[in-house]
Amino acid sequence: MSGNPDDPPIERRSHPRMAVLKDGTIITEDVKVACSVRNQHAHGAELRVDPGVVVPDRFVLHIHADGVEYRAVVRWRRNERLGIQIY
């Protein structure tokens, strides 16, 4: 049985996300890649990079507005979007 199309979507995330728009830098030993942080929570974030940019599975994320760096691992990829876990 399907729900009413007017019903709001069911939230399946275990941590609520805050929509943000912050500039960031993905940092590895070899390269620095500009990105934008689109949503963020205590354990992760969604990043956007330019189309065609190759991002490794593990990196350091520097968020300019907050002046902080996080170690990050990619949990999912969809085109230029990346879901990361930070620790």
C-alpha cells in the first residue's frame, strides 16, 4: 500500500542535517580540491565538487568559515555529490 503523494517524505537519517552553504577544501597528500558543503551534521556532510573531479575515498576536509579540519571518508557518491562521514 502506498502513501498519499501529498504526505511529506519519511526521514530515514539517524542524524538530522542542517542545510548550509560553506566553502571547503578537500586536502590529500597530492592535491587540494575546492568544494561546497551543502548540509552538515555532527557525523558527516554532503559535499559538491565540480563535475569530473576525482576525489579519493579518504581525505581531510577544511571548512573555511568554521576554521576547522576533519578527517573524512566517502560513504556514497552521486555525480558531483559526495556523502562523507567525518571523524
